[in-house]
Amino acid sequence: MTTTQTGLGTYLERILKRHGRDSGRLVQILRDVQAEFGRVSAEAMAILAERLSLPIGDVESTRDFYSFLTSEPTGTYRILFSDNITDRMLGNQAIFDHMARRLGVSRGVVSADGLASLDYTSCTGMCDQGPAILVNGMAITSMTLRRADQICELVRSRVPVAEWPNEFFRVDHNIRRADMLLGTDFTPGSALRAAVAMGREAYLAEVKRSNIRGRGGAGFTTGVKWEAARNARGDARYVVCNADEGEPGTFKDRVLMQFYPERVFEGMALAAYVVGAKLGLVYLRGEYLYLKAPLEEKLSELRAARLLGDSILGVDGFDFDIEIHMGAGAYICGEETALIESLEGKPGRPRIRPPFPVSFGYRGQPTVVNNVETLCKATEIALHGGAWYEGFGTKQSTGTKILSVSGDVERPGIYEYPFGVRISQVLDDAGAKNPKAVQISGAAGQCLTTREFGRRIAFEDVPTAGAFMVFADHRDMFEVARNFAHFFQHESCGFCTPCRVGTRIQAGIMDKIAAGHGTQYEMNELQHLREVMRTASHCGLGQTAGGAIADTIAKFREDYEKRLARKDFEPAFDLDAALARAREITGRDDADSRMLSDA
């Protein structure tokens, strides 16, 4: 081992010690290496593989899977612009170009002095206060040209990010409408005391009676999930909070984690009380790094109050604690089995199901995976009972739903309604002017037109994980769908061919149409491709990747047709133009020199 490797090994040993030399925490270890050295080099991987007794290929595949982990240097200041459609609508591309000129860098290229790099990333969860960027993982909202200039000066002066003005990092909750969750006070420990007073079986019965369904999008009945995990065979049980809301246009969980963390953690403890778990894991998306420190503080407060740790509330055997694990930039980890793979230190590729996590989850043990909002709702049921909770919403969709409203509205932010609220009421409350379309549940959801604004938010009508993106009548829905196509291409995990290849072809076709070279042939191919991905993809990402395009073709076809060439088919590759340079060099322009291009 060289002197340089010895020094690197010393630094890495500190990181490994911090994580208990646990190979199952490889993603967390690699995040720390990236933060310390600006990249995860081949030398670092070799040392980690040796000391964790892992094949070097496993370490490399994990590093390469996550977009926040890199093999090449990224610059002392790594600046990433959110490339969500709502950020584009707010002018993020002009700000990006301005910063690139000021810093003298091109997209994805580190400046010559190694000081800065500038690139795009997927949605940062700040759609209500964009354009947003990440600087060394820390979120900065409400970007303007003036703020961009200020940041450029700080970068050039090499001011550490920790010393930048506090107002840069302000993230508001923008709660516009509060109901039974957001609008009521909560005393930490009150829900746990109520559940303990009832007993495990009685509290589980109340959860089942409430008919609460998961708020992450799938809508599985929470009480049934908890009961299945409790009854499954295993040496240990786990509760996992899915705080990896990567769906474009969704930011409700960010607000709950920042402003209602006691509810989230107490909901996890309630789930643990029912299923018998000793450990809970919060999977916090990498874009929310700024939340980690205050959340760790809150956990310390709850332990001091005996609301976490051994013998919670003095109840013998009720031992439960919580750890926070950070994601590293992978939308697919919002899928519960991909999330568990990531928690285990591996690339976040969805597992084949069955078995389901309730019987074979984290480290092969029964695991409950619940969304942030779902866990908050568990505290309401403990305090008020299942019958009370069932009295809100609709028969199949009980309780309230939090919506993340963004786009062309006067008041973007968080809105909480009882299930059954009409699309039109949300639009009115948010101040939408001349809305043309609403994209429900993000890029993977469905697009509704003015004729559908009378429909209701509910599992039996329009289900949603929470995203509610509004587009006014001057917006081009082709460009909205094209943005989503590139999002899915970037976020495909690459596991299965229909999704890996299909999303790439789909994005390429959309680019071809945008360039004016698309024809009816491409329109037909988009529809065919959607069906292939929907029926043959391994997981929900590929199965829904063509939905927004299919919706916008059906409902806003004119936004596509105005770009189409007046031909049946136009090849994307111009062979004659490609041979032009060869003809110039040889001095030939006869018929034979063009025979190949005419073939």
C-alpha cells in the first residue's frame, strides 16, 4: 500500500468506525466518502471492499447506481439545479445559463481550478418555492439572477457553505389549508399513552376499523399490513418510514418531517408497539440533507422523555429506537422493496414480489414500510379512535389527504382536505387562473383536463400520492410530457430491458418531435412503446413511464401535431450530411460518392 493509500485508509477507517464497519450501511459510508473527498475513487472503493469483506464489484455497482455518488471530482462547490417542470416554468434554465457564464463552467464539467461544477438533478421537492438548487447537498430556494450573482461571489471567494447567509437556506412550509392533521395541536407522547392504555390488540382493532389506507400512492390498508407483519415468522421486526418522496411535484412529506417530526416518530413507535419491532429506520431522501441534523436533535429529545429507547413510558418490553438513513439520489428508492435494498447498502433495485416486506423485508425479517403521512395519521387514530377517523372522507377513502400544489397558481403550497374534495375546489383555493390541465400524482400519475375538474380526490376516483401540478392555458403540454420522459430515462434503475431501453427510446422520440423531425410514425411508436413498458416492465416505474405522454396525446394532441413534419417518416440520422465532410476532403461530389447515401 502506497503512502497516499495509507493516508486515505486512515480517513476511511474513521468513516467505517462511525458506521460500525457494517457492510449493510454501505450507502451511508459512500455518502460520507463523497462528502469528505468530493468523489468515491477507485482507490477508496478498493480499501472499502477489503475492510468490509465485500467484492469490489458490489461496492462499484452501489456507487454507480446513485446520482449523488461519483467517481470523478465534482468541484469544491457542487451546484445542482432542480430540473422539474415547475422549476422550468419559473425560469430556472435562464438562471442556470447565467451562473454557468459567471463561473466559467459548462454543464457537467468541473471548472479548470476545480472550484465549481454545475449540473441538473431531478426534482428537489421544493416545487412551491422554486427555482431551487442544491449546493453541496444543501437546499437553496427561490433562486433569482441576483441570488445567483451572490452565490457566484461566495464561490469565487471560497466562503464555506456553512457561512453563507441564513436566508439562502430558508425553507417555508407554505401551509395554505389545514384540517384534522395540520390544524390541530399535538402533545408528544399523547398518542402513545392512549395506545398503551388500550393495549396492542385494541389499538390494532381501532386502526383496522378506521380503514386507513397508505398515503404513499398504493393505498394498501394499514391495519392489515401491520397485522400481517406482526403474525409473520421472524427473529426480529422492523418499522421503516418511507421519506423518499421523489415524485415530481410532491413535497408534503418534507413539510411533515420539518414541522411535524414528533407525529412522524410517534407514528413509527405506534407501529412498533403493534408489530413488536425494536428498531425503526427513516429513509430520508438525499435532497433533504438539511433536515437530518434537526431530526437527530428531535430524536434525542424523545429519548430523554422516554418516548423512545428502552421501556417506553415505563412499559416493560416496549423497547424501540429510530435511526435515520440518507438516500443518495435515486427516484426508484421510493418503491418499498427498492428502498429496503438501499437500506441494506445495495443498489436500490425493486425486488420480485412475493415475498412481500411484511414477511421478508429488511435483512430478511418482517418489515412494515409506511409513508410519512400514513404514520402521522396513526397518531390521530390512537387519540380519537377508528370510528371517529372513519367519519371523515369517503367510504373507501377515510380521513384527510395532504396535497402538494404547485405550478400556475397564486398560492402554491400544502393543502389538506377530507378525501372526496373536487379538483375544481383545490384549483379555486390555490388561485389557479385559466387552468388548462392538472397533473395528479406527479410524472407517474394522470393528466386531467377542464372537463374532468369535477372529479374527486379519492382512491375510488382520482388516487394520488399527493402531487397536484397546475398548468395554465398558455402552457405547452408536449413540453411537460417531454420533461417527464427525460425524468424517467434518468431515473430508470436499468434492471429490466423494457424500462431501461424503452425510456431511452421514448425520450429520443420526444426530442425528435421537438426538433421538428417527428411524423405520424413516431406518434404511433410512442403509443406502442407505452404498451410494451406498461405490460413488460419489472416495476411501477416502467409501467407508468409512458402514461403522461399517452394522456397528453389523447387530450392535447394539437401540442404534438403542430411540430410534426409533413411526411410519413423521417429518419433521425442523415447519412448524406454525415458523408459531406468525406466528399469535401476527397474533392468528390459525383454520383458514385452519393451512392451509399442513396441506398
